[in-house]
Amino acid sequence: MALHDKRDFNGTELGAIAGNFLYSTGANEVAGRYTRGHFDLPLRHCTVELDAVAVVREGQVLA
């Protein structure tokens, strides 16, 4: 990221590694939703399921 302009990212990229899950609330300017508050909660070592099928278990991405 040192090679990019600081205006081109918002900081959440630093927590974007395989197995992490980012729970985010608040505004989404791209979708036209604006709010006064915004909160990001990065989670590690968690289990994520989609349609009752685990895709991440204890921070490990399942194939």
C-alpha cells in the first residue's frame, strides 16, 4: 500500500487476509446509503457458514 495514494483506500485492507471475517455496519456510499455512524468489527479464528455450509472454520478457509 505504500505505493498507492492514501485517498485510494480506507484502511480495512490491512485486515483482509484469508480466514478473517469483517462485520461492517453503517454507510455504503456506493449503494447510495449514508449514515452518521459506521462500525467495522474484524473477526479472527471464527467459523462462517453460508446456507448452513461452513466456508471458514476457526479461521481456516475450507476448500
